[in-house]
Amino acid sequence: MTDRPPADPRVEILSRTTPYRGYFRIEKFRLRHRRFDGTWSEAMEREVFARPPAAAVLPYDPAQDAVVLIEQFRVGAYAAGVEPWLIEVVAGIVEPGEAPADVACREAVEEAGCKVLALEPIARVLSSPGGDSEQETLYCGRVESSGIGGLHGLDQEHEDIRAFVLPFSEAFARVTEAEVTNGNAVIALQWLALNRDRLRRAWG
């Protein structure tokens, strides 16, 4: 979330405060906006979980027709009462001055121990725009999956990440069987299902 959302004549900010500031922050808005019939809405209060932008990459080996996925504990899933060890794609926060593509390549090394040889854009998505400001840029990255696996992550970030390789068919089956619930992973694997033949031709 930017410190100053862009001016928009359809939105009137009546007040904005920051009730909590930590690793992330909570922004509280009092606002009103134009309705579809041209009138103004009543004033409303909304809290936003303010998060910086992120980048994610699905490492794909076209020669082996295999993907590299990771698994780690997620406290949000635990709080929701569902399985907290999630199968995911590599992802990380975009720091000021960084390009999302650079983050995707860096995180592939940190979280999965693999080097990205080429990147293909997938999409730019909003995780949960009803109350979360995070924007994520998703990629598919060409890798060589031989020897990839094991435990990764940065100790200072309390990361405990298991990387593993699956044939694409098995990874996609886990999506259709609802074993993959992380949104980025679902989007990326479904995108790959639609674009896999083209990528295999392009990436050899």
C-alpha cells in the first residue's frame, strides 16, 4: 500500500489514521465514494491491512515437465482452522527500489535453491482487496530442477521452507483435489496448465 493513495475524484477521504504499526500496519479510513447511480455513498469506516507489494514465481523445468514447489507454516491458515503447512510457490516482498522480477529471482534462490534462467509474466493480482492492500506480481520461471530439494529459508526471518519437485501432472492434480489452497499457487499452476505447451516449445 502506498503512503498516499492516488487522488481519485470518485473517492473522498474524510479521515485516515494508523491504529497499529509493526512489521505490517493497519490503516483506518473514513470515506465515501461515488455510487453507480452517480450519487455519493454515506460515510463509512474501513480498516485496511497495509502490506507492501510482493512478487511470486512458479519455477518450471520444461525438459522434465516438472515444477518446484515449497511448503511452510502459515499462521493465517492456522488461525483460520485449516492445515497450516501450505504448498506454495516461491514469493517475497518487494523492497523499495527493487523490481518484482528481481525479487522473484532472488527468492527462488533463498526459498528453493534454484536459479531462474528466464521469466514469463503471469498476472498482477490483489490478494484480498476487501481489506488488504497487497499487490502481487506473478511469474513462471524456467529452471533446471535436477538436484533441487531440501530445506531452505533465512533464519533471521524465521523461515523453515521445504522445497520439492513434482511432475506437472501430479502438481496440477493436487490443485484439482484441493490439496493446494494457497491462492498464488492455484493461479500459477492453472496458468501453467493453459500455457505449458507454448512454454515447452519456447524454452525447449
